Amino acid sequence: MNDASGSASAAFSAEGNGSDARSACAQEAAAQAFDELKDRAADYIDAGREQAVAFAGAIEKQIRERPLPSLAVAAGIGFALGLLYNRRS
């Protein structure tokens, strides 16, 4: 009876070691996936930043070329936002 208990313990220990190896493998895979996701997110952030800078440059150019219509549009947007804000309050 002692032999059966010993071999069951040995099998359980061996299975536990396999589980630890699978856990380590899963952790490594998760770490790699996280690193790839982090790199991709950084690329998207950089691309977004470049587009924002280009957009800001285009707006600045538009304002310099046509200041009065730009001012009228800004005033109209401000007026509309003011109306919406007053209705919510």
C-alpha cells in the first residue's frame, strides 16, 4: 500500500512540474504578446502624433490665408457650443 501511495505522489509531483512548465511557457507567451502590443501601440501613437501635427499645420495655414472666415467659423462654433451648454444647465 505504501508503494501505491509513493507512486501516486511521484506521478502527482511529475504532473505538477509539467504544470509549472506550462505556466512558465504561458507567461512567456503573454509577455511576448504584451511587448508586441506595446510596440504596436507606440507606433500608432507616433503615427497619430504626426497626423495631429500635420493637421495643426494645415489649420494654421488656413487661418493665416483667410483670417476673417476662420474667425467667423470659430465664433459660430463657440456660439453653438454656448447654446448647447446653456440648455443642459
